[in-house]
Amino acid sequence: MPPVASGPIIQVAWVVRDLDALEALLTDQFGVRSWVRMDGIRFGPDACTYRGAPADFTADISLSYAGDLQLEIIRPVAGESIYTEFLDAAGPGLHHVCFETDDLDRAVAGAEAAGLEVVQRGSMAGGLMEFAYVEAAAAGAPYVELAWLSPEIRAFYDDVKAKTR
């Protein structure tokens, strides 16, 4: 069986209740220069599912870079998601790594064929980014995110990288 994803790991992400505190720690102690904050990002039922049902939640997201690796901090604001589920079960902490894939449907099918549960799936920015979270607790990590990025999202991330250096 081929691997679910073999693209690069492009992101490490945390889920927290306090964005400012983790931003400050990573800035003060680990040399992350600055952050791009996006407040009130809504994931609606027309573009996202959570545990097989339409999802409707909002999160604040902060992005930066350590070299070419994207750092993401997520604070759930409203609604149920894998982010609120994680905070309720484990408290704040490291939530996922993200593998880039050129074919999300194929990666999701591969994950399901391998017996991995796809817990949350959706798209952002009108379909310019698609993502799926695979439960990975049996391997010692909460989740692995699989993501397909359009050229427009790549350009946005390049802009974030430039702003945070």
C-alpha cells in the first residue's frame, strides 16, 4: 500500500486558549520574529465537516515561520471542532503536523483504506485550500493534517513568511 502522503511537512500547529502567551514564548525564547493574526475565521457547514456532520465553528489563527516551516497557533472561539475537542480532552498543546499533498481526495482515500479516521475535513478561502485531519493517536500524535494548497494560498503563505522574517 502506498503512503497516505509523501509531500513535505509544511506546518506544526498548536491549539491553545491564549494566543498571546504562546506567541510571546515562541518569540522571546525561540527567536520567532513576528506573527500574522487572523481573527474570527469561520468554517461553515457548506465547507467543513466534523466527525461526519456539517461543522460550524470559528477560530482565531496566528501564523509565523521558523525557516521554511510554518508555525500555526489556533484558538477556538465558537462551535464544536477537533480544536475544542482537543482542548477539552488534553488542554492546550501541540495539535498536528501538516503534510502537503497534490491530491487530497487520493490522500483521504488512502488514509481511510489504511484504517485511519478522517475526523475533520473542509476547504478555506472559497476552495483555494483543502484540508483533512486524520486521527493519529495510535501513533502517539493527536492528528495529522493533509492539505492541498492552490497557487493563491502559496502566494499568501509566501507573503506571511516575508512579513514574519
